Amino acid sequence: MKIIIHGGFFSESHTNQETKIAKQEALKRIASKSFEFLKNHSALETVVYAVSLLEDDELFNAGIGSQIQSDGEIRMSASLMDGTTEKMSGVINIQNVKNPIQVAEKLLSYDDKVLGGEGATKFARKNGFEFFSTEIPQRKEEYLAKAKSNGSGTVGCVALDTNGKLAVATSTGGKGFEIPGRISDSATVAGNYANQNCAVSCTGVGEDIVSGAVAAKIVTRVTDGLKIEKAFSRTFDELKPFDGFAGAIAIDKSGNIYHQDSHPSMVYASFDGENFEVFN
């Protein structure tokens, strides 16, 4: 069993030691709780559980900690993918839901697996996901002060369970101050992808990740026989011509955990039952 989570890129962690420590401790706590959960649950159930915990922590740009868009509204996106069935589901620009990843999980059993905007929000209401105001004072202060973010906040989890099955989940509160209707990478195969050989979750600038088709490329290259390190290296090299801002976490079917970022400051934590790694 293996698990790795990420909390996006956090530039402020380099200047605010208290924030940096808080995020590291949160990631360590969530990775540890999620690994315990993984002992008795599938990889798919675990990635939803872990991302839900990240969405519930206002330190991270997802769920209740989501950024505010240019019109003053909060819109979130999330997706998950089951490496065994190779089915993906997600929500794009959903509003007033505490845990978008849980709505994405619900959609996995439907024929229409990816919903956006008003349709996604209505689906959540119809299926018992209660209205929840995701706005927190910090985000409102940032919005009123027009202190624009760097557009690189996302959370994600990759897990390998005791049966050798892989799954991935990714969630974001957007980049902040974006044009309403903007779509990030998080609910696309560029930012969240898995099959039986490898699973990848991305964070960074969504437009760059989509342009580089990052998650899908890494998984495809591992499937075609490249070692996970080489698959990452080749994919990230392809971001260099346009200075792509991206980070990714992954686990392959052999249990190899890997991560890489193009502009070092991705926050992540991994745990394999013996070794803990936390970085920012």
C-alpha cells in the first residue's frame, strides 16, 4: 500500500514560516489518516477520503479554502479516476458544495460522468449534497484587496491499495480572479489520469498543464514501458519551450512513488507505512 498527496504550489510558504509549518503539519496529518483508511478500503475510496480532508482544510485552495473569481463568486472543480475500470468522473465550476470530490464520486456510477456549472450544482442538490458557503474571511480579504494569487493552487491524492489497484483524485478552487467560466486542468485527463499501470495528479497553472497534457502523457509513457522517472522527465522537458508551470505526483503499479515540479515549491506528503516524506 502506498499513498501520496499534494497541496498545490504555495509561494507564500517561502516568506511566512508559520504558514509553511502549518501546511506541512496538515499534509502529514492527512497523509497519515488516509494511509490508515487505506488499510481497510480501496484505492478509489481512499483518494476521495484524502481529497475530502484537504477540501475541509482552509489552508488549501479547494473546498472551503477556494479562491474567489473576478465576479466575486466561488466555483470549484474536481475529478477522480479509477485505474482498474479506467473510468473518470468530475465536476467543473460547481458552487456552494463543501466537497466537490464527493459529487464527482457520485457521478462515477452515471452515464453522464462530467458535469459543469449550474448543471453540476443542481445535480449535487438533487443528490443530497447540502448548500454550503465555501467562502472564508482570508479569501474575501484577498479579493477586496485584489491581491491576485499565482493561480497554482490544487490538491490531489494518488493511492495504491492492498490489491494492487490504483486511483487518483484532484480538486481545485481555481486560480483566483479568473474570468467566470474558465476551466482548469483538474477535471480533465491532463490534470488527473490513471490506468492499471500508473496514476497521476497535477497542480500548477491549469493552462500549462492542459497544453502539456501532463498526467495523460506520464501514464501513457509508463504504460508503454518507460520507467516512471523517465516518463516524468520526458513530459516535463516538453513544458520547457513555453516555461510551463506544473507539478505532479504519481504511483506506478510496482509501488514506485514519484513527484516532480517545474518551479520548485510544490507541497506534498507521501507515506508507505514505513517512510514519511513531507516537502515544501
